[in-house]
Amino acid sequence: MIALDFELIQGSFTLDIHVRLEGRAAAIFGPSGAGKTTILDAIAGLRTPRCGSIQTHDHVLYSSSDGINLPPRDRHVGYVPQDVALFPHMNVQRNLLYGRHPGTSPEPSRVTAMLEIDALLTRRVSQLSGGERQRVALGRALMSGPSLLLLDEPLAAVDVPLRRRILPYLERVRDELGVPIVYVSHDREEVQQLADEVILIDNGRVMASGEPAVVLG
Amino acid sequence: MARVLTLLVVIGLWPVPQPASPITVAAAVSLTDALNAAGEEYGQNGARKVYFNFAASNVLARQIVNGAPVDLFISADEEQMRVVEKAGLVAEGTRVDLLSNQLVVIVPDDRPRTFTSIRELLDPAFKRIALGDPAAVPAGVYAKRLLEKEGMWTAIEPRVVPAVSVRAALSAVESGAADAGIVYQSDALTARRAKVAWVVPVDRGPRIIYPAAVIRRSAVTADAKAFLAFLQSDAATRIFTRFGFAPAR
Amino acid sequence: MDAWHITWFTIVSATAATALMLPPGVAIAWILARYRFPGRSIVETIVSLPLVLPPVATGLILLLLLSRRGIIGRFLESLGIDVVFTWKAVVIAMATMGMPLLVRTARAGFEQVDQRYEHVAATLGARPARIFFTISLPLAAPSVIAGAVLAFARALGEFGATIMIAGSIPGVTRTLAVAIYSYTETGRDSSAFVLLGISAAIAFGALWIANKLSERRPA
């Protein structure tokens, strides 16, 4: 679904990524500080690599040799950052509808039903629990009709029992909406359940890639 | 550390021979250049140093009445001297009429005009006319008196820009902010970007008098009187004439 | 002396000055908060100048620029526009002195807006203008408003620059501050005291409103 071939310098740290991801859900696994979030930022267009290319199977998002660098708004990539970043001054409904494009977006009711957030629409962001925020943020990203979904540690801020309840939603997104997911995680169990493939990152380089069972042992 | 501090305190408080305290002269701002020159000449003979405080006479009168430490006051009109007299602050018998002056109409030098009569000031081309504030600045009071005498005040009043002093009025004309102004002839001589359009004939204009007096509270009355005497000498008169003043008649 | 006309004129001018400052002030605050560009420190310095220079010095600079023989004044005159010694000069003086306060406060507000929100909005397809008006500005609104209030208060009391380029023309450019000065200078103390009372009342009222507003905002 996405080919990553780039080099990105961040301060004293260099990211050198060359990998092709083909499955429905790919996990980026590794210790903190390895550069995982930076990879998502590069795919989303929030950071620009020094050189290289980033392509999906029908779009070139970035290519230094061809002088292409699509701004984030043109990349059709949904992003849920680690701190979720729901717009605090808007209620749930306005958050969800922010990125909606009548032509290309999925039906709102379908998304809200799937994520079971119908009852939350009029709530303010500050009134939501951690798990509810995750689902709303997921819904917001999905409502923009992305061709790729990026999730940064989607279950990290959530306690274990809640994780088990959110995982099924992610599986639904993977299965029912058909939107490929690339997500960052440092939880083995979650990776094994959700991902078709894993890439192991350490110190800015891809150490291994393949099926979860193989890579994580 | 304590020893260093003690040493510093001792040095700081050590009686140092003080120079003779200077005379403070509060004078109308139109006298700035002339008095600075006179003060320099006076100082050359080893007499006491003279410090000048120049401002509009109404401002100075207020300061003196409110206790400002002034030794000699030279006002641009009698009214402001009267203010100080009423407060009982003029030293007995020291008041003299020192100088006289004339009013002129000036225009910015990039739009020079020469009038054949003062009535040309009524020309609508002069949208803004700078005067010292006619409510109290002597130059403005004189100008208003002149215009009233000529029957022009009602027409000119709406166009007046009241300036905080006569030099401020001059400056407004020089910058082009005002289209014309009425100042003293002595001011016009110092102007660099304004030209005289009309000199008000002595018999047509108000009688301009610069009274001077020693202030009663002064700690150096003898020296103040000496300086005042110098200002009436031939040497000083030559300086004043050079700067556009006339002796009081 | 028409105390009410002077008061009304001062408040209206300060309001006009604040309105005039807002678009460029907020834009500059935004640009300084988010972008690095060559000459950035020069822009920062120029914007801060009226805060640091003595007000009469700023007034003198404005006079040199705007008077008939000044660079900008010359151009305006060719368009038939008069600025110096008119009410326009009052508004310009107030806006110039208030601008640094608005920019500094608004800039701090924008800098505190987490860029993550702006990034997410971009990934959701929003163009920079939409991001600014729907995300950045609303989130920075308290600071922008505080900056505008500060600038307005500064404008109400503005004196040094005003007297330089607007003078103290009765009924035309006399604001409260300028009128108090003129009246005391010409011995009209009782008139000055009346205006002093009005100024104090306005100041109390403004502080009271400001306190009430900050009390209402949830902690």
C-alpha cells in the first residue's frame, strides 16, 4: 500500500527508511526515540525528508528527484496523533465533520455507528473519556475519506481493559472500511492481533520486516 | 568587605570644594538663541554660570508659582509676569522692561508668499494657521490681539492650530503641517524652512514687552541682579539686536 | 469646553484605532509566531519600537513621515488626503502606540496554540486560511482579545504622539489627555479637573469590566 524510500534528518538524528508495506494493517514497532512518529509525520507531509520518495500505489506523495512534495491537505491521509488532538473548542460533531468532503467521504452515520459514538455527538471534548476520545479521533480521520490511515500509539494512553475494547474498533476499520492502516506501537500483543506485517525500527533504521509472528518471535 | 564600604562612604561624604552655585534663569522660549549667546559672553568673565530653562512663559510662571527654584524670570508678556507678582514672588524693585519684539507671518519655504497686507491670511489656501495657544502663550495672545484689531479673528479662529509654544508654532510651519503661522520676528530669523510673508508694522501690532524680574526666593539675588544688569548693557543689547529683538521702549 | 464631546471623541477614536490595528496586528502576530524568514528580527524590532521609544519620539517620527513635506504625507497630499492636525492623526497616533501591545500579546497567544491541532487540520484537508480562521484564531482568541483591550486602554490615554501629529485643536483633535494638558498649561485648572474626573471614571469602569470578564472565564 505504501513504499517508503527516504532519508530524513531531525536534529542530530537521521532516519533512513527503505521498506514496502503491502498488507491491510502495518505496524511500526520499536523502542521510544527510534523515529517511529517521525515516519508517520513524513508520510502525512508534516515533515519533509532530505531526499527520497514516498508513494502509495496510485499517488506519489513525495519525490525529491521529481520535485514533488504534496502538502498534507492533498495527501488524503488520515492522522490520529498520539495525544489525539481533538479540537478543544469544538464539540464532537464538529470535530467529526471538520474534514468531510461530501463527494468522497463515507456516510457519517456509518462511521459513527461503527465506532459507537452516536450518543456523543453533542458532547464537548472535555467531557469525553480517554477511550471515547480515541474513537472520536478515529472517526474524524475516517470522515475525511482517506486512502491511508496513520495512527500513533492508538492504544498507548489507554488502560489494558479499555484496550481490549478499542481493538475491535480498529479491526472493524481494517475489515469493513477497507482503509489501509499504518500504526505505531510498542505493544506486542496489540501488534500480533491487528497487524498483517510489522517493521522493526531502531535508531532510525529498519531492522526487520515481515509477519508479526516472525519478526517479534 | 566592610572596610571597602567604609572607605567608599568616607570618600563620598568628604567635603569637596563646590563651585559657586549657578543662576537659574527661566525665560520665554523665543529668547533661546539670544540668551544662550548672552550667557556665554557673561560666563567668559569668570562670573557665575547661568543655567537657562526655556519654555512658554505661561508654563514658566506656573512652575515658579508652584515653587520651582528660579532666580531670574524673563517673560514674553506682562500678563505672565503679573501672575508671578500676584503670588508675591518678585523681588522688590527688580522688575524692568527688557526687550521688545515684532510679530511676523511666516509660511513654509516650499510655498513662499509675500503679502501686501495681513488680510491675505484670510486666503482659504491657508487651511491651518499655527499660533502659540491664544489662551495663554504670549505669542498667541499677541497674535489674537492683532487679528481682533484687524477684525479677522472670527474668520481665522476655526483654522487655528494652537501650539504649546511659539517655537512649536514655528516648527509646525517648517514641517509643512501648518500652512502659515504667526511668530516673533526673532523666531523667523532662526527659521530654516520657513520664510517671512509679512512683517507686522510696529504701529499696527500689539505692544510686545519682555519684562524681567529677580525672584524673591532666590538664594543668589545679588548675582541674579548682576546678570540682569548685564542683560541691559550695551554688549548684551548688541547680541539681542543681532537675534532680532529690540530694546523695550 | 464641551466635556462630553471630548469624552465621546476620545472613546470613538480609540475604538477606531483598535479596529484599524486588528487585521494587520493579528496578521503580524501570526507570522512572527509561526514563520522564520530573513529580516524577521527587523520586523520584530520595528513593531516594538513604539513601546520602547518615548511617545513624543514616536510622534516625531510619525510627523516626519506624515506631514505635508514628509515621504508619506507628500503622497497623501497628491490624493487630497490631509492627515496631520486632523482626527485621522489622532487615530493613527493611537493605533501606532497600541500596535506593539496587540502584537506581543496576540503573538504569545498564537505561540501557545499547539501546532498539533494545525497539523491535524491540514491532514483533514484544510487550506492555510481555513486553518487560521477555524483553528488557530479561535484557540488564540483570549490572547487576541486581551491584546486588543490593552491596546484600546493605551489608546484612550495616549498623549505624546497625539500631541505631536494631531496637536490640541479644540473640537477637532482634543482627546481627554490632550485637553487636560492644554487646560493646565493655560491655567484653566477647573476644566482640567472635570476631565480628570471623567478619565478616572473611565479607568475605573474599564478595570471593573476587565476584572468581571476574567472572573467569568473558567479556571
